[in-house]
Amino acid sequence: MSGAEVLLMVDDRPSSFTRYAARELAGRLVLLRFADTRPDLPEDYLLETAHLPAFWVREGAAPAEEARRYREWAAGLPTAPTRFCNPSEPRQAAAQRFAELAGLPHLTERQVDLVRDKAAMKACFRELGLRTAEFERVRSAEGIERFAGRHGWPVVLKPVDSFACVDTHRLDGPDGLAGIDLAARDWMVEAYLGGTEWEVCAIVLDGEVLDAWPSAMPCRPLDIVDGAMNANISVGTGEGPPVDLRALVQRIVTGMGIDHGYAHMEFFLIDGEVYAGEIGVRLAGCEIPANHGHAYGFDVFGATLAVYLGRRPELAYRERRCAGDLLLPLPGSGLVREITSREELLGMPGVIDAVLKVRAGDTVTARRASHNASGYAHVVGASVGEVESRMREVLARFTIEVVAQEACAVPT
């Protein structure tokens, strides 16, 4: 990549995108790290990125003071950053506020609200003429039951700022509310939608959607957190939804006033009609962006960095196939006794890459979240069906044994 501008990028966890940026933008990349995310940054990753300048935002410090410290610190760099990228969904509000105080391109407070508060987001979708599920903010079990009385069970209950289905629940009746603390967070409830759930990713520059790439989901996220196959399949063939995806995302980008960046959206197709689900203005989760690179045969991370640097990427596609990320199970918390090797995974049909995040001997903690995994495999094929079939074969052959810590203890 060419060009002299320097990018300040939020780095709150290792990812394929941040690793790519660390390799490709050495000398033109500065990392922004928040002290409260230090436990999510392993020592080997910190060593891997030690060649990059990194500014740490202190926990509990006033944002204006941290921005002042940053400006003084950045003035001592060979070239101070003039562009900004936040790939992190939960860090959106703090990161964009920091960028504003530091004088860098940023989402406004209103834009952050629209992409983080799901009730505000859905209200915006409706103002833009899009259909959504019926929804309502709720504070009590009675409010949820009244909503279900109008719209029927099941309903979906979620915090308005949830991501990756964390603390998101499908409720089939009032009994499903047991154990949920409705006073702990701001909640919303929405009608459960049938139909087919799709994803679409897009990159935006100067307010224009440059292109949009659909993904199929063999299983819905709400089913994934309860144990269903966790996968996304980029559809580079003609099997995608019969929807003008660029126009769909463009309507939202224009309505929200988004200037540039990566957008990830979920929507439902019901009897030929689109129902907008959610949108994030940041990199998609799991390995979804990399799927698009494999499906279309282009440098998706390079194109994404280009728009954050204010440049128009060349979208030259060399492939037209389907490619997906299969998240490998992490069935529980404890000690990993055994796990299928990367070499074994790469020998399976359609697997072109595999990454294991845990090894035998590691202590792991499983979470009820759509990104809960022991690793992932990229699987390609000529169709969505072929990729899904190959993914299920990988799952059938993949083994991981996790033993609860109590079971590992040696009696004394």
C-alpha cells in the first residue's frame, strides 16, 4: 500500500485485521489501547506488535486529559496519525469520543448512538422507510409480557447495546425470564422473525457504498449460542439474496451520515420482503471479512484499510466461489486435554486455512456468545450447500476434550 498518512487504530484484542495492519502498515500505524482491555491482549501478541508505537488510555482517567496526553505523545512521533479506525464494537463510544477529542475523523455521538443502541437504530431504520421487527424498550417482566400479548411468543430479549448475542435470549414464554436481571442494563424486546436471516458487509468512502458482499448463515446466531453450528458463508456466486444490497446499505449509510468505513448488517428476508435487523460501522466479527477475500479473490483487509486512510481501493475480483469461516467448538471451561491439530484440519476437504486458539494443556473459559470458539477453519466450495456440507464433515471429525478443573485436581 502506498501513501504517507498514518492511521491510529484501536487494538483491544488480537484479530486477523489488526495483524494484517501491523504487517502492511509498519511505519504508518499507531495502536490505541485501553488499559481495561489489557487482559485480552496476550503476551505473545504484545511481543508480535512491539515494533509499533502504542498509546495506552488509562482506566478511570478523564477522556479530555487522555486526549491531551495523546496529542503531546503523538507530536513526538515521526508522523502523527491523521486518520482513525476502530474495529471494536463494544469500544465504539469510548473510541469515537477519544478520536473526536484528539482531532481525528470520528463518528459523532449521535452516530454512535444509532449504531450501538439497537432501539434507536431500529427507529432510524423505520424513519428511512425500512421494515423491522416490532420492538419496544422494556424495564420489567410485566412489560415483556404485555409486548408478547400484542405480538405473540416467542420474543427476543436483549440489552440495547449487546453484541455477539451476549445476554440475548429467545423467550418462548414468561418462564424464560427466570434468572435475567432486568435492572442490570437497558433492555429491549422484539418480535421473533421467521424467514431467512442474511448478512451483508460493505465498504464506504465519501458516503458512497463501493460494494456489498452477502453472507449466508447455516444457523441463526441465537441458535449458535445454544450449540448450533457456528459459521458464516460469503456468497461470491449467484446464490445470494434477491436484494439490491448496495442500495440497501446505501440508504442506511446516507440516512446516518456515515462518511467512510466498513459496515456489517444483518437482515431477514420474509416472503420476498426485507426486514432490517442490525448494523455495525466497524469490521464484522469472527472471520467474516476474510471470507469475502477468499470468495472473491481480493485483498479485503487492504481495501478496508484504504477507505479508513481516505483512499479509493481497487476492487479487482479474481474468484467467484463460496467461502466460510467455521468456528470450532469450545464445549466448556477447564483444561484442554486433547484437540485436533491444524495439520489434520488442513487435510480435510475444502479447508484452505485453520487457526487454533487453544492447545492441549491450556486452561479455557467458555462463554455464551456467538464468537465462543477454540479456533476456526476457512472452508471453500462451489456453492453454499457444498461449503456447508464440508463444514459439517469438519465438525464430525474435529475433537476437543475439555475437563473441568475440579476433575483435574489430584487428591491429597
